[in-house]
Amino acid sequence: MEISKETIDRISTAKTIVFFTEAGISAESGIPVFRGKDGIWNKLKPEELANFNAFLKNPEMVWEWYNHRKKIIHDSKPNSAHLTIAKLQNFFQNVIVITQNIDNLHRRAGSKIIYELHGNIERNYCVKCHTFYNQEIDLSHGVPKCECGGLIRPDVVWFGEYLPEDQLNAAERAAENCDVFFIIGTSGVVYPAASLIYTAKENKAYLIEINIESTEISYLADESLIGKAGEILPEMLEKIKSKIGST
Ligand code: BJW
Ligand code: ZN
């Protein structure tokens, strides 16, 4: 993979680097992506699962899907892409992760500033009284219910739902004020998350995309690197270290 000199120069002189990371970054940890050739939604329709009406209509099915994914996530580990991003904190003033992923792998890798746009699979809450239930959910007696009788749901953002305001606002500020903005493993079709890419571009950040294929937003990138995030990022780190060491 050829990484241009300009890209290494722009990263090496940056103060604030944002990593906008999505399902593709966790693919090498064994967590299936949503879209594309190995996407889970080739088999399951998003609108049948990731929306509140689907949950009210068939909470058993939605919980079964989340429990299946919880298990995969529980058994997975951060990969070299998550770990490289965490290591970069040793070299740069501000390294910020904005993620649509709900899998906690950035936190487990050691990243410190993380804005989660679509929630977190480890949290659950009652749809009626909003009490949080963060312990393991026992599904052996059917769909989990709160003491108030309300259904308990995963604390994730479904289609038609607002993103957590504090996380989205912080992510917007980061996209406005960074020197380099990485776009890693996203198809770039889900909004408002994808609009952060345009915000970063409008604010003159240098955009670097890493994806195994080109996407709808590739034309916006200053550098589009085709390949696996878990291979490209460690190679990039080595180049940055030689550059910083040589200045
Ligand atoms: C690799 C790799 C490797 C593989 N290395 N790369 C404006 C325009 C049009 C529509 C809208 C709009 N504004 C809002 C909408 C509606 C809607 C939307 O965006 N629809 C579009 C699909 C058309 N958005 C919403 O509804 C959002 N809410 C909202 O807007 O609220 C305001 C509102 C309120 C009330 C009424 C109306 C509006 C909410 C969106 C919530 C999305 N939720 C999900 C589920 C989260 C929980 C869960 O995980 O179960 O989030 S859907 C799913 O898609 C998940 C993901 O975070 C998200 C994005 O997917 P992502 O991460 O990009 O994954 P993939 O699979 O698409 O791509 C993987 C990529 O990785 C591929 O490109 C591969 O090539 C690559 N890859 N291996 C590097 N090793
Ligand atoms: Zn309740």
C-alpha cells in the first residue's frame, strides 16, 4: 500500500487528529459489518430490526439479534487498527475517536476521548421510565422487563431516532477543529453521522479514507487508501515514527 508523502507530512505536523470509525474497523475483530458483500443486512433488513416499531412489534426477535451480536462482541478483541489509534495518543496532542460502533473496542484498546454516536451495546434502558440496566440481561424468561412493567431495550440508536445530543455536538466540534480527519470502514450512507465528513472537509481538514473498497464519499478524500484498516494503520504508524524521529 502506497501512502503518499503528503499524507505522512500532514499527519506528522497535526495537533488534532480525528478518527471517524465505523463497522469496517471491527471487521478484523470478527464483528460482521452491516452492508457490502459480507454485510449482515444482505440477509436481514435493517428496517425490520433497527427501529422502534419493529421492537414493539417483535421484541423477542430484536433481542435475539442483539444477544447474538453481544456474544460475538464479548468474544472479540480490539485489532491492530484499534490498537494503533490508541498508540497514536503517545505522539499527538489530541487524538479523538468518533464512532458509530456500539462494540466498546476503542475503549478496550485504550483510546481516551471517544464519542459514541449510536450508543453502546453494554447499556440497556426501560422504554417507559428510562431506568438504566447495565448488567447482563437475562433472557431465559422472555423479553426483559423493568420493575415498572416497561420493556427494556438496548441503548443504541435506531433509524428515525435522534443521536445522543452531547455526543453529536462534541463530534461536530471535533470535526470542525481538527487538522486531519480519518474516515475508516464506513459506507458513508447513514446520516447524520456521515455529515461529519462534510463538516471536516468544509473546515479544511485533510481527509484520509481507509476502506477495502471505494465508497460514496471517496471523492471527498485527499487520500483514499484501499485495504484493511488493521494492515494500513500499523504501516502508517511506522512511517510517522520515522518522520517524527527524523525532524
Ligand atoms: C473495511 C474493512 C476493513 C470492511 N478495513 N474497511 C439525511 C439524508 C438521508 C437520510 C437521512 C438523513 N438524515 C436522517 C436520515 C435517515 C436515516 C438514514 O441515514 N438513512 C439512510 C440509510 C438513508 N438516519 C436516521 O434515522 C438517524 N437518525 C436521525 O436522523 O434522527 C433524526 C430524525 C429523527 C426523527 C425523524 C427523522 C429524523 C439514525 C441512524 C441510526 C443508525 N443505526 C444503526 C444501528 C445502530 C445500533 C446497532 O449497531 O445495532 O447504526 S444502522 C447501522 O448503520 C449502524 C451503523 O453504525 C450504521 C453505519 O454503518 P457503517 O458503520 O458505515 O457500516 P457499513 O456496514 O455500512 O459499512 C462498512 C464498511 O466497512 C464498508 O464500506 C466496507 O467496505 C468497509 N470494510 N471491512 C476497512 N477490514
Ligand atoms: Zn421502567
